[in-house]
Amino acid sequence: MHLQRLLREPPAALVSGIVDTDLPSLELQRTRWRRSPAYFAAYNLVCGPVVDEENHLLGAVSVDDVLDHLLPDDWRERELPELSGAEGVT
């Protein structure tokens, strides 16, 4: 489901009623980290469901998971670039 839709629903609404069944899932065997950024960008998602062959939910992959996989292993030890004054950053 799209996060914005979830946030707009009344608190008592069931999640099962707003699941977007047209949205493709990430199958565990077919999940390829190289393709994941395009999946998240194409559907404007912050996380994607991972399902098995029988479409049972196994978990989720988040944008953070994808970034952690794509960045170098030591990226956390490196000095972060200065973001103050960057356009569009608040």
C-alpha cells in the first residue's frame, strides 16, 4: 500500500481493505538489489513486500535496506558531506 493512503485512512480502517493488489511484490528468489532502486522509484515506495511462491508475506525491504546494500561497507565511518545550505534540504 502507499504510505500516503495509509495515513489518510481512519484509524479504525483495516489494513486489508487498503492493500493495493495491483502493486507487484518482491519475490524472495527474484529480488535483485540492482533492480530494487527502480522498483522503489517507479512506485514511489518507502518499503516493498517480500512474498514467497504462494504469495505469503515473508517480510519487507525498505529504502534504507537498499541504500545500505548499495553504499560501501564503510560508509558510516566516513565523514558525511555538509548538507547545510544545500538546496531543498530542511
